[in-house]
Amino acid sequence: TQLLEQSPQFLSIQEGENLTVYCNSSSVFSSLQWYRQEPGEGPVLLVTVVTGGEVKKLKRLTFQFGDARKDSSLHITAAQPGDTGLYLCAGPDSGTYKYIFGTGTRLKVLA
Amino acid sequence: EAEVAQSPRYKITEKSQAVAFWCDPISGHATLYWYRQILGQGPELLVQFQDESVVDDSQLPKDRFSAERLKGVDSTLKIQPAELGDSAMYLCASSLFSQRQETQYFGPGTRLLVL
């Protein structure tokens, strides 16, 4: 079973600061998805990365898939209180096709 | 925009009682997933359906949990009897197919509290 470790586990920053969240595995993933989940709601898909080295931008969010497809990062520029939430990376286990979620990063952006 | 529907949104029950959750996936999505999420953690897959068939229920506590998708559309997840440790968010998701790169879309979840 492939594991997805996220770091940091918790992050509290001031509005306007930049931050990076990491998602790491010892195994190769064919694709990775990033979700944001607000309290009491289901995860909402932000992006899917497929190709090693791929970079995708979504407004102030930049997602990168590692060259070896074992890791991914999410960088937020000039964080806003609306970015507060639980950020999850996830991907399909290459052997069983079971969808695996990362351990999560809980972000709080203070106004 | 099509969404995954779940009901109820919140459920409070006493231990040893039976509870049931309902999910209606996005129209045309063949694959349906039920997840359990403990507060602050990532979701954990309980069961995966391809149409009306179960393709993975290895993490489903079968002594008390059951799931069905009789007509290959909507689905019901049941817990009987509920235990205190079952308190969690229960999420339903659907995808068009069960291929590797297929995106899953999540419903709003049902938050269960067992007293």
C-alpha cells in the first residue's frame, strides 16, 4: 500500500504571507489530486497533476508534480483568510487502484 | 453544475441504534465510493461500487456496516448497531469510471455523532 505523507500537519500564518504544503510518497503515482475541505463539508477538487514535472496554476495557487511522480507541492502566494481549510493530496494506488488520501495539512490564515 | 447529493447532513444517534445514509451520485457516474473521515484526518475508503457491484469493501467493518447500490445509481450505507467510535464524517464520492486517473467528486458528507 502506498502512503502519502503531508507536511506540515498544521500551519497558521498571517494574511499576505506565502506558504508551501508538501505531499510525499516512497512510491510512484500515476496522478495526484489536491483537494481543499472546509469544516463540515466534503473535499473540493482543486487540481489534478499527471505528468512528472508538471506545474499548474490556479490563481494564487501553484501545484507541482515531482519529476519522479513521487511527490507534489502546493504553493500559495499572498494567502487570504478564505484559503483556510484542510488541504488533502490524493491519488490512486498503482497496484490496487484504491484511492489514497494524504494525512492532510490544516491551514489557518489570520486576517 | 452536477453535484453529489447526500442526506442527512447531520445525524445524532445513541449507541446500539441503527443509522442509514443516502447518496445520489452525479448522473452517469458508474463508480461510487463511501469514505469515513475522522476529524482532521484524510478520508478512508469503506466501499467502492462499480455500477451495482462491490469492487472493494476490504476496509468495511462487515459485522456492523452494510452498503448497497441496487440499481447502480443511488446508494445506502447502514450501520447497525452504531458504536461510539463510529462518530465521524461519512463522505460519498462518484467518478465516471474507475480508471486510474479518474477524478472523484465528493458530496457534502453526513456528520454522525453517536452518544
